[in-house]
Amino acid sequence: MTIDEIIGHLTTLDGVLTLRPSPGDGSPEIAWGDSFFYYAPDGEVPARTQPFATIVTKNYPGDDRSQLDRPGSFRLNISVGPEVFREWTGRNPRDAKSVEDDPSARDTVIAHPVYDTVGWLAVVDPGTRTTPTIRDLLRIAYDRARSRTEKRR
């Protein structure tokens, strides 16, 4: 899946707000080129809420093990929660990382290299192998975000 395909898929879901920081919009330079997805039926970024998915196109300080400095690389990050995280990784989010974890593995569902402790999964350079899975995981993350928002109302 390309970045545009992921964004296109997410914009078909009701109430998804997509932020794509760029020069001149007041966002920090480090976020330029990345994408952030919120459940926000009113079109406003929800207060005190993290996105349910993100796309990052570069290494961040302290988060370079996915090797996003490779030409054209990006990582899709998905907040699936502890139960789904456990199903995919075989461990609880707060358990120690496995030495076998490869945060640079391409087209593979992995524990997020930084936010695994809060139930995030990731896919570096998604391709045909992970496309159906990505759609399922994004739906899970979207449903979780929607449910949390509806409970607050």
C-alpha cells in the first residue's frame, strides 16, 4: 500500500480527520510530510486524544531503528490496544522486547519500536503481503477511537 492508498482507505470511514503537516501551517517542521488520523466527527482535533494511526516518513529522534532514511520508506503505525497487540506479538505490551524483533522489517506487522508499550503495531513499507491485514488493523483502531469518543459524549 502506498501512503495515498492508506489515506484514501481511511477517508472512506465516517468521522476520520486527517492531518498532513506541511510548511506554513504552524506545525513543527519534524512532522512535515507525515500523516495523523483521528476519529473526529466534528472535524476538530480532539482534546487530550492521540491519533489512532499515523504515517511517518522519516526517522525521529530516538526512533531510527525502522531505517526510514531509506529512499521512499515510511511506516504505518496503528493503535490496536493490548488484546490485539498480544494476538500479533505473543506478548503483553509492557513485556520486554524480543531480541528477535526487527523494527526495519518491510511489509511485516511488527510491534511499534517505541510505542509498543501502549499497544501500537507498525508496518514498514507495507506491500501486498500486509494489505488485507492493514485494513483489518486500521478498522480495529478506528473502532476503538470511535468507541472512546462516544463514551466521552
